[in-house]
Amino acid sequence: MKGTTKKWRIGIGIVAGAAILFLILHLSAHYFLRNALASDTRQSISLDYKEASINLFTGCVTIRQPKLGLNNKEKDSLGLILMAERLQIEGFEYLDFIMNKNITVDLVHLKNPVCSGTTNKNKDSGNKDSLVSPKGNLQDFKNIRIHKVTTENGALSLTGGDGDTTIFKMDSINLEVYHLHTNAHLLKNKIPFSFRSYHLVATNSFIGLGRYESMEISKLIVTEENLEIEDLKLSSNYDRKGLSKVLQTQRDYVDLRIPKIVLDSFQFKMVNDTLSLGFSHGAIYKPDLNMFRDKLVPENQETKKLYGAQLKALPIYLNIPSLQITNGKIAYSELVEAGAEAGKIFFNDVNATLSNIDNTPQNLKRTKIVVKAALLGQAPIALNWSFAIRDAQEDNKVSGSLFDFNTTEINGFLNSNLNAKAKGTIDEMYFSFAGNTRTAQGQMKIKYSDFEFKVLQENGLKVNKFLTAIGNIFVSDGSKSDGQGYRYGTIETERDRQKSFFNYLWLNVRNGLLSAFTGNGKKKD
């Protein structure tokens, strides 16, 4: 009997000890949780919540209506506020947290999080510390490991310092990140954590691209395997007339619509201090681009870089081995005279392949672009273009062709922009040239039928008979064609450095045509 009583006492003692130990752990866990939530007394970071609870059996921490504020230290800094309906933490390892200052959890879930930020108008603030970051507190822990992080129906927005200008906005954010890890060493990096995989779905994204343009994305899906964009729209913030009123120098009115973009094996990482973006292959489906330029607005006299130099000067690295454009449309119009109708040129069935878009320092290969389209919807046109991004001379090599082009179709553009009219058919046209930032040289080969060219007087209504007669003497002289009906011309062009590559391309084609029409028409050896 005494032995049984002793065993009962021992059993009761063990249970009581376990209960006391559990109570101590439970109270300690609550203490450390509340202490962790309130430990930052700096004015730059504020943390508030309605209720916090902890379950020692399940390792579950629930914080209701948390609100984290990263406040401006200075007027030139960025302020952020993160709120959520609930923060759920599961599988929290208390002993590791209490004894080793490690944070290890199975799941962190944010329900209905809303993150909003405001940035000051002055983007050139030299104080790097003015951008508030919670890294200081996180460095107090040896390691932070989270098996899975999820957000449900989140929202993100960033506004300018005036509070009215939206810089970035994203709705219905559902995010999953797996095997998230950070520590004091990783927190020193630009991307202060590592992870294995992720999955992001968001809708109704808006990106302000400055005063004049903005971009909208209906749906965005991002994983470690690919990136998909549905219904992208990049457009001017003004209509055509409104844009002309606010411009100091010429700028294109832009309206770009893309139903779908798919980027395979999308990756981002930091290379030293530079963000690097890349994917193995990309596809842009059915882009529709409309551009308009008001030539009555003063021209920008700044020197324009060619595309190789522009890619080299980007603040990020790009590594894109292949990009495909399928079944696109491009339309461009210019207004050159007040009260007149803008001249328009357009391309249908635009299909293109872009290879080796790579501005990383180790890349020495040429970027290549191959485009095929239907000029004015009816004449097959092709362009082959290559350049070396790292080439200091910015060497561009271009060749192209055009077939079965009824020139009367382009009279609207010729009349408005060149004060000219054309009649007849260009049966075949081939050109090639090589050029740098200043000059280009090349050759032109053309075959045409019943071609006439009329130069108009300045008012655009009457034909300048003198110049037209001189032009047509050369154009219609079939004796200067070879046995197969081809005429040849040379291309010699000086680039207008205040204008874009496409103006450079047009000048080379124009000069080649003029040489073929008005020269001896013979092929140079």
C-alpha cells in the first residue's frame, strides 16, 4: 500500500512539474512574443496590433490587425505602412527562439494585407540612411527560416510625395514563397534573403512611367519557371492634342496593347550591386502599337544614342537569348503642317525574332533582330539588323527587302511628310548598309514597273512640274537597267544625331533609292 501511494505521489509530482514547466514556457513564450513585438523603440519603426495569442501545443501565433509602419526619418525618404486582417504563424519553435534567438516556423500567412507607401518628390536625396528598413531588428536573430510564406488577397500601392500621384499599384496579390531564409550576413545584400521557389498571381497592376506614360497589366503570374502577363497596356497619359500642349520638345504619343506575354525560365538576381533580369525565351503575342508625333512641337536637340548604347547604359543587366514577336501591328503618323491631316504608315503581320539581348560585361556577341511584315497591309517587307552592345563604335549592320509594293498606297504619307506623290509598282527592292554613330555606306538594288514620282509645291496642292520632270527623266529611263530589269544605287548617309535609329534607317533607304533612280543604275564591282 505504501508503495502504491509513493508511486501516486511520484506521478502527481511529475504531472505537476510538467504543468509548472508548461506554464513557465507558456508565460515565457508570451513574454518573448510581446517583448519582440514591442522591442523597437526607435521613432522610425512603429508596430501596433489589436490582439496577439500563442498556443504552445500547436506552435501557433496569431496576431490580429497588425500594423507596421516604417516612418520617414527625413522629408526625402520613403514611408511604408503594412496592415493585415490577420497574421498567422504556425509551427513556431519556441525553445529555439528563447534559447538560441533563432526564428524557425513552418508557415507565415497574411490575410488581406495592404501595403502602402509614399515617396518624396526629391529622388536625388544623398542620405542613404533616409530609407527606413527593419533590418536592424532582424539582425538581432541568428537565423530566420520559414518553410512557407503566403499572402491572401493582398494589395500594394506607392504614391508620390504629394499623395495624389500613383507610382505603383497592384491588387489581389496571392503569393507563395518556399524555404525563405535570412541572417545577419544575408541582410547586408541588396536582396536580403534567399528562397527556393515562389508563385505570384496579381491583378490590375499599374506602373507610372513618369509624367507622360503609364503601364497597366490586367493579370500577372510569376513562378520560378516563367512569367506570364495578360492584357498589357502602355499608353500616354494625355490624348494627342493634350500631349502637344504640355510638351517642350517633341515626344511620341504612344498606345501599345499586348494581349499576352510569356517569358520562360524568368530569373532575377543581384550581380555585385546590379540587378540582373533574364529568361531563356520570350514570346509577345499580337502586339498592337500606335504612335503619333506632332512635328509642330520644337525638336529635341540632344544627341540620341543608338540602341546598343542605350542597352549598355541601362542601370540593370539583361540576359535574353531569344524573344519572339508574333502577329503584331505597328502604325505611325506625323503631323507636319497645322490644319493638315497627319500622314500615316502602318505594318500588319509583324513577326520578329530578337536574339542575344545581353548587356552583361562578359557578352561580346552581336544582338540580332529579324523582322517580317506587310507594309500598308499588302507588300512583304523584311529587315535584318545586328549590333554589338559593347562596341564603342556602335557598329550597326542592316539589310532588307520589299516586294510588290503599289506606291500609290503610300501617297498619304508621302504627301504629308515629303511633299511628293508616287505612282507605279516597286516589284523588288534590296538594300544593305553598315553604319556607326555618324555615317553609313551601302548598296541598293531595285526593279520597278511604270513608276512615276511627282514633287509637289510647298502648299501640297499643285505639282512642281520642273522637279517632277527632272525626276521622271531618270526614273523612267529603262535603258539604265540591267538585263534582268534591276537598277543599282549606292548608299552614303550622314546621320542626324538628334534623331532616332529609325530616322537613320529611313535616310539610308531614301539615299539608296535616289541613287538608283538618278544615277547610272549600274552595279559597282
